[in-house]
Amino acid sequence: MTLEDRHQSADYLEALYELLEEGFPPVQAELSRWMGLSRPTVSEHVKRLVADGLLRQDGRELRFTATGQRMAITLVRRHRLAEHLLIDVIGLPWHEAHAEAERWEKVISGAVEDRLVAILGDPGACPHGNPIPGSANEVDVTGLVALKDVEPGSTVVLRRLT
């Protein structure tokens, strides 16, 4: 497997994790929409992830294997920690952090992850308000209302961007 293939696989695992986190059905059509890729492209890569033992298909639904889930959680965790580092420590503008963290998540080692947790104080959520898996400082995201469901003219506090 090439480095590019590994990075693509990582992107698929992270996207599926986020789909599940947001309550969308874990099916290829939804994954295709989420990632902005054609259905045939997604279908082909999902076959590779199944063959690599990272996903399995139960009918139309995609499920993580234990290995795939561990990888997805690690990627999401490192991504969200990287966003904090990039914004809070390095001073990267908030709107640029996500794209940069996409690159960093794939190269952060376990030792660096541990240092990030120590330096950042084990944040419970990324700067966008998304929970960081494995944090001792859990963030409650239940009861949040989507901005599209708020009456025009209402005053709101933005707590999470997805």
C-alpha cells in the first residue's frame, strides 16, 4: 500500500467516524456525499478498506472492525488536538486550522500526542466544539440545536461547527 493509499484510507475512516458522530446513516451514498466524491470512487475504496480488515459491510451499512475503529478514533483525536496546537500555540488563523490538521493527523506519533495532551491541558473539544475522543474532559454536545432550526432574529451562542 502506498503512502497516498494510506492517507486516502485515513480520510475515509475519519469521514465515517464523523458521519456516525453526526447521526447520519453509515452507508456508501452518505459517505460519498460527506466526502464530496462520486459513488463509484467511494465504492472502490470501501472495497479496499473491507479487504484490509478496517471495515465490514452489513447489508448496505458500513461498520468499523475493531482495528478500523481504533484507527479512526486515533485520527480524529490527533486531528482535533492538532487544531488546538495550530490555533492556540502557533497562532494559525482559525479558518485555516482544519485543512492543516488534515495533514498533521497522519504524522503525529503516540509520543507527540501525549505531549500535545499535556501541553494543551487535555481539551475536551476542538476549537470548533467537536468532542475529542479519549479526553478526560468530556464535553456534552447533547441538546444542541442546529442553527437552521433557530428562529430568525433569535440570539444564540454558537458552540459547535460540524
